[in-house]
Amino acid sequence: MIHKGIDNLPDIRNAVIAVGAFDGVHRGHRKILSFVKETAARYDGESVVITFQPHPQQVLHPERDFFLINTPEDNIELIEKEGIEHIIILHFTPQFAQTPFPQFLELLIEKIGMKAIVMGPNHNFGRNGEGNSSSMREICEKNSIEIIQIPEFILEENKVCSSKIRELIQNKEFTKAEQLLGRPYKKN
């Protein structure tokens, strides 16, 4: 089920969430999504992805030569195919980017009833990327929320991440990009 915004959500039972842009929905993303589903099953809960449109890089650094691996619609479709029950799309603006991570985390707790959060390595969110597994620990412990940090996904000595895939696409190394994506690359 796709939700635009965080207000007026249906009741989500024991929500297990992942937060991110998920551009490309590559093998590393799919590993995170798999952990979300497994953890949701353990909590007798529901799987939730919180993503952003437009992509945060397009808002925070419009001067950079940045491109999306997939269209936002393709990313949503790929997340759905992974079996995620709820996809919440938040409108990303410069004002939203100034939200301190404790405030964002409290919003997730209040509006979604988060029971666990699954994070990839080096994942940060909130103003200036202040929210990470260490800085979140106190708030999460106080609210009985489990933090699950999964290790980096490495394939043939390549860190699987969207920025590496963009670099490969830019260098026209489509075969390598497709290995990291885990599927054929479709130019937007």
C-alpha cells in the first residue's frame, strides 16, 4: 500500500521500518528489505519503507551532476515486488531537511508505532545526517525500539551502493552496474 505523507495513515501493526531514498533498489537495498520483512514477521508486524521524493540529493545539492538510477515510480514498483506492505513517500524539501533527527524519530514513533528500524551501514538521516544507529540508541531504548544495523553488502570487492552504481553507469560500465543492481539496467 502506497501512502503519500505521514498523516492519515491506517493503523500499522508493530511497524518495522527502513528509511532511505532506495534509488535503484539494488542488491544491498534488497538485503535491507529482506531484513525488514523477516523482523516484521518476528514481531507479528508489518513492513514499512519510508522514502523521499524528490531524492534528497536533488534538493540539497542541485548544483551537482546527479542523476537517478530509476524513476521514482520504478523504485516504488521494485520495493512493492520485494513484498513490503507499506511504502510511505515523504515530500523532501529544504525545510524538511532541517528536521533534527530526534524530532523525525519521534514522528515515526508517534505516527507509525515503530517497533524496529533496519539500517544499512553508514546510514544517516535527519538534519546534517545526525541520526545514526549510535545517536538514536537512547531514544530507541526509551521507547523499546530495536535497531538492526546490517553489514555492508559487498560483491566481488565492490561495495553495493547507489553512488557506486551511478559511477559505473556514468562510465558506461553497464555489465558491472547490472551485477550490483541484480537485474538489467533500464535507462530513464
